Amino acid sequence: MAWYILRVRLSHLNMNSDLTSSPYIGRFAPSPTGPLHFGSLVAATASYLDARANQGLWLVRMEDLDKPREVAGAAQDILDTLRSFGFQWDKEIVYQSQRNEIYQQLLMQLISQDLAYPCACTRKTIQTLARVGIDGPVYPGFCRDGLPADKRPRTWRLRVIDNNVEFEDRVQGRQSQILSQQVGDFVLKRADGLFAYQLAVVADDALQGITHIVRGADLLDSTPRQIYLQQQLGFNTPEYAHIPVATNLHGEKLSKQTRAQPVKLRDSGAVLCRVFQFLGMQPPAELAHIGLDALWDWAITHWQIQHIPKKRRQITLIPSENDQR
Ligand code: GLU
């Protein structure tokens, strides 16, 4: 559907799209599932430096849709941490938990185009009967042509096609994926009534006018789904750059589950220097002590996205258990 119609539809929600004419609008979109750890600080830093080095805007969006996974106080904690590391965002923070009406409108639009359909399959049925794909089971399409007579809808899915979705990632290079073979029709609205990440992220990136996405390579395999969804909704596709995910010595992504420690607020200069090194930069030793403003100036001047290692994962030192915030 054309932008015009979508904007008219959204206007009554007073959440109109914000199509600023800036040629670069980047963002950091944390999920408040815990405090900021080294891995999420890397993602924040890479997106921030890329935006600032390109004279762009940088927005923060709190991806707090999944209430069951949210940790109380984490959203505020993340924002406070970003602030104390010297990040400065442009515009007000957007909270996904306040945008259900927008996601519902977009879902209705996809339903009216016969692109989205209700599905009655349980997770268990799918897990038992489906082939394993790039990100869990590939939905076998049982409800594609209508729900069985005695079944109620549980989820809403997007109909995908056999075409290859291709894109050029600024770090990882050329990527391609055949959604029908590697993912299958994917969920837009979950059985618990929550909107799926894929729909919300596409909606918000488009409505916030995001032109450049820099984020962890754990989301590389989701990108073709997002590009396909953008195409169905008539949205532009941003430029993508997927940076290596920070892992511990066991190769596990730093996260709450792998007991990643919150980043230290003391010695923020030294911590940021480690982040810069992770991103392929070579900060001089004295940079850690010159103050945050000068440190960010140095990093913005020296930012070269082509220096980021072209890996999906990269080991970092496990922060010591004794590190205090
Ligand atoms: N909220 C997601 C996360 O914290 C990131 C989404 C994105 O950058 O697209 O993993």
C-alpha cells in the first residue's frame, strides 16, 4: 500500500510517520531484558559512530514488546548507562509497548491484501512435523489455504514466496535467502497476542524514517524477512551493516543467559576503548583517560566501517566477576 494511504490511516492515531529529510537516520534498539553488557554496548557504539561520522541522526527505540521477557527497571538502567557513557540521542525515545495500534493497522493491511493469514498450529505440531531451517522449524504451510473447520486461529503468519531475497550488507557482504525454503511463512502476531519482533521492527524502522541499520550479526538471518515485509508494506529498505556478536571464551553470545556482566560505569573511557578495538579501531593508550567528549571526537574521526572484522562472532574477554558498577 502506498505511503499516502498508510499515513492517512496512521494519522488518526497521532503517530504519523516521521519522514525527516536527513539523509542518514540510524538507531539503537535494545530490548530491556537486562542491563547493558559489553555486547550491547558494541552495537550501540557501532550504530552511534556510523551515524555521527555520516552527520546523521541517531535514535534510541526501546523494544519492550515482549513483556514476559522484560526485566523490571532494565529500560531505565539501559538509558542511564548510555547517558553515562556519553551517548546523546536525537528525538524522543520510542517505546514499542505503546505502539500496538500501529502494528494492528499494518497487520490488517496485510490481511486485506491476503498476505497474512490465521494459523491454528501449535508450536508442538510444528516442531514435530517441520523440517529445521535457518531459525527454527520451517512452517509447513498447513493453514495456508484456510483453517481446519474446527480450529481457532492462534497466530497470524505472513505468506512468503519462493524468490531469493538478496541484499548487500555493508560489513558481511552479499547475502541471500529463499524464505520459503529456509524460514517458511513466519509469525506476525503470536499466540499470546503479542506482535512479533519482525513486524514491529519493520514498522518502526520505516515510520521513524531509519535509513541505516547497524546491529549485531545475530540478526543477519532475520534481515531477509524484514526486507520482504518492507516490500509488502511499500516501505523503503534501509542499508544494513551487521557487526560481529561478542562472545565469551566458549563462543556463546554475551547475554543474560550466558551471565554476561553489566558494563562497568567506572572507567568508562577504558571500556569504550575495548569496544573500539573490538570494532577494528586502534585507540592510543592515552585515549582512555582524556575524557568522554574528546574520546568520542577521536572515535568519530577515525570510524571506518570497513575495518570491522567480517565475522559473525568474535571472542571478547569475559568481564571479571568482581567488576563493580
Ligand atoms: N531489540 C533487538 C535486540 O535487542 C534488536 C533489534 C534490532 O536491532 O533490529 O536484540
